[in-house]
Amino acid sequence: MPLAIALVILCAGCSTPAIRVAAVGDRALIASQPVQLVAETVAADQASKLVGSGVATSVAERAQPGALQLLLAATSRPEKTGICVELSDRPGQACTRWLVPPVQGWRPFGAMDVHQLTLRFVDPATGRVPYQVTASTRRRKPADAELQRRLLDAAIACADCAGGPLAKATP
């Protein structure tokens, strides 16, 4: 029995980390408006995936009036900070909804980092963010290109998001 427990703990330390996805805002708004990719915030392979899946149009194309801008941000931080997707208005409460809650205390295999990729749809006229999708995971290793691809795929798929995936059927 102790051997089985040790194997379960060992396998838990080696397993592929799950990716969590959360969306905030009005999904219908981004489906009804054109979305223009802001190239400075996106690597070439990420840009081609976003354009190819129909999430946004390329910045090389002519700007469309009333288009939302799509920004991509990727960060890594210690898991003690967590990831908040909805800030609280009440004093003394920093967050009302955690995507990845902060972890305190000792970890059997050492501390992890939380890696996050956020697709933020911005109205350039007002600066307001009507919709945002965040994909995150915890890992001990630094973020690499493969992890960034997996996070972007998860954000586009947006499996748990109301309104379904961000990818649109392309003709």
C-alpha cells in the first residue's frame, strides 16, 4: 500500500499540467464586430494561428471601421500570486473570481510558476475591454514555445466559455 501511494505522488509530480480557461465580458459583442490583430503584441506563429482560425484579421489588411483590437499578453509568475479574472469592488477583498487561486505553504516537489496567456479584445475608441479570454497552467519549468502554443490553442478553443470557441468557421 505505501508503494502505491508513493507511485501516485510521483505520477502527480510528472503529469502534464491542466490548462484552465476563463472568459470575462460580452462574447456576443466580439462575434458581431470585426477584430483587428495588433501585430506588435503577437509572435508570427501566434498571429498566423489567430488569423487562420478566424479569431482576427491580419494587421496587414486594411483597417475596418469600428473594429476591435486584439492584444495578446503572456506572463509567468510564482504560484503564490495566483491569477484573478474578476477584481472586487469591496474593500478588503482583492478578487471575486480566481482562475488560479494563490497557493500558500509547502509543496512536496517545490514551488511552481503560473504561466498565463490572455487574449484581450479592446475597443480602440474608448479603451474599454468588452471581452477577455485567459488560459493558464502551473509548471516547474519556464515557459517555452510549446507551452505558449498549447495555451493559445486552449484560449481559442475556449471549451468552458459561454458562446463556444473563438475560432470562426472560415470559408
